[in-house]
Amino acid sequence: MRERYLGLELSGAKNNKTSLSILEYYPKEQKTFLLDIQDRIAGTTGVSHHEPHHLIGAASADDVLLEILRESDEELAALAVNVPLTLPPFFLSNNAEKIAVEWMNRFSKRAIKAKRSGSIEFTAYTQRPVEIWIRHHVLSQLPKSLQFEVDETLGGNRAPLTARMQYLQRYLDRKTLIEAWPKLTALRLCLQLGMDRRFISRYRKLEEGAHARLLFLEQLVARHGIFIYDRDMRKLSTSLTAFDSFLCAYTALLSHLGKCEKSPRGFPVSSGWVEYPKESW
């Protein structure tokens, strides 16, 4: 018996930066294998020699991605994606919007009271409760050097990807979908592995990133018992998008194993939740 966990690092439909990692997990043996990495997923075109400007056999990036996901659907347990699966409360049904906004208001008041100064503003048409939770509860408890900016669901960087994922979900089994943030997963795993905190600031950089990612993977393989072929270690270390897709897939597995944080009591889960590893297990 085996289970398959996919991690999708989704980029814009008009570039080739989308990556997919596939993990296979054997529950009885408690073994995890990185089965495959598909990098630079993009649309395809064919050009006729008789009609130079006429495209034949063309497939959009969405078509190509969906076909790859269908082919990887065998024994699929979960598919983790790096972009929002839900929209901000303003776009939800009236009742769901009310519940989510009420939670955001209560959380903001408690956070302001706890800090005794400052304010926590939010906009229910660009942000979700989970983004406020992670920014002001999870990340705020860490040293400044480890904190990172939280992208809003419909902020400038996230809005096009959120829209693309809303489209793709129409053709996917939503019961298998979970949301993951590679940066947050990397942060939690790095701290758990006792790695140098400088890794967090280095692993996404162009020049230093490859070495930092390789060190992280070596620690993860040694401590968590994941099998990764040498060629895939090279790909994950040299490609940040492939590395992030692997982190998404591993987050999906950890979520299935009960090793991710639960949403706080009273949290409006229907508004969207991000799976991220526990501090320890």
C-alpha cells in the first residue's frame, strides 16, 4: 500500500516557472520517497512549416498542468499548493463573510490589547483571517531576522495566482487540496532541525541559495528519513521553484500524519487555512 502526495509551486500561466513534486509514502514501512519532479511546466505550441504564423497542436499552460495532475492522480492522498485556495471574506456568502469578519475584528482587538499600542488594520476584500493569524501570531513571536512579509490573497503579487487557482480548482478534486506556504514550512523545519538561522535569509538568494538548500535537504534526509536520488537533490538545490514544490508536497504528507498545526479554537476554517509544521513532534 502506498500514498501519493503532490506539491505544486504555481506561477503565472504565461511563464515556465511552475513546478510539481511527487512524494510516495508507504505507511506500513513509514518510508518516504521523492518519486518525481516536473519543473518548468508551461504551455506548448507547434508551428506549421507551410503556414509559419499558424500554431498547431497548441496547449495552454493550464491544459498542460491539468493533464500532468491527472496523470499523477493515482493513489493521490493530497495536493498542496503554494497559493490561496479561498477568496477573502468579502467574496464569500453573506453568512460566511459575517463569521470571518467577526473573527478578524475580535482577533485584532485582542492583538491590540496584548501589544498595548499600535493597531492591526485589515481589509476584508484583500486579506483572509489566516493571513492575519500567521502575521500577527505565528511570525510575530519570532526574532525579527526570521520574519517575512505575508502576501495578501488579493494583493499585488498574489491576485493573479489566486485567480488562476480559482480556475484550476474547477477541474480538481477539492477534497484533496490543501494550502501550504513554502517559506513557513522551511522556517519551521529549519528551527526544528536546529539549523543556523542564517539559512532562512539565504536559501532564496540567487548565489548563496543553492548551497543553503542542499544543506537543508541533507539534514532533512538524515533526520526525517526521506529518500531522494542524487539527481533530484541537484535539481532541488539548483531550482528554487522545484525546492518550493517539494516543500509543499512534504507539508501535505506532514498534514496527513498529524504533524501540522491545527487552527485555533473558533477560527473560521471555511475562510481558508494554511498547513504548516508543528514546532516539534
